Amino acid sequence: MRSPHRFVKLTLFVLASLLVLTARSSADNDKPKHHKLVAVPGEDRFTPFALTISVGDTVDWMNDDTDDHTVVSDDAVNNVGPTGIDHLLPGTDSNGGVPGMFSITFHDPGQWVYFCRFHAHLDNFNQPNSPGPLGGIQNEKDPTLCDPAGTDTCNFGTPMMGVITILPGHRNEDLSTLPPR
């Protein structure tokens, strides 16, 4: 026959374990969450180009340009999600004078590359490349290559893209758990 003290001890152990797990979960939820801003500053680029955040942080994109832009995930090279992102960031002309906004919260450590599908496309190596001849790099615009042809409205230059590095944990925590390079 089992001792009632043994049952009581086991029950107390299980309850204490549940209490510790609940406290840890609650502490994780109480950690400060940070928002980082990526802006389109009235020209065809994301600024900053490279951003380092921590797991649980949110990145907000704000389009201050008059033109529409997009945030598209480069799922061929990203080692974290979210995947399948292709979100329109309305410009102020098409959004009643208000900058378009979009946000993503990142839940896993890794790297996330994105681009604007209006101002970049993926090359054979899944790297964002500028539209236009020779990847957008040229000395002068050739109006015969513009769309529509004959106009000087082509936008050849550097690809509109960015990269986000997501670290495991917040910066105010011990970063000794980072994997070696």
C-alpha cells in the first residue's frame, strides 16, 4: 500500500512545478517588446537598409513617399518567417495624404530579407536586383528601355530592399547564448 505522505509530496511537487512554469511564462510575456521603424523617406529606398532586432520585436514600415511600394519576403533565402509576405505600402498620393503603414512581429532568431516588387526583382540567385538593363546599373537612362517606351520615367538604380537580423532574446538579456560564427 502506498503511503499517503508520498502522494501528498508528489502532489505538492507537481503543483510547485506548475507554479514555476506559470511564473516563467508570465515573466516572458512581461518582457519589453520593442518597435523599430523602417521608412521610405520620399524616395525609392528603405531606411535603414539593415536592421538588428530581438525575438518578439516588431518592425513597422512607413511609406512617406508619394508612390506606392511593397514589402515582399525573399523566402528563397530567409531562414525565418513569416513567409509569403507581399504587402502593399500605399504612398501618400493613393492614401489620402497619409503614409502607408505595415507591421510584422518576429518570433524566431535568424535573418529576413525583403524587397519592393515595384523596384526590384529576384535574380537567378534569389537576390533582389534592380529592374532595367544590367540590373539597373547604367550611366544614363535610355528612354527606349523605359515603360512606357520613349518616356524618361524609368527608375533604374539600386534595388529597393532591406535585411533584418533577429537576435535570440532582448539586448538587456545575456547574449552569451548566441551561436558561434
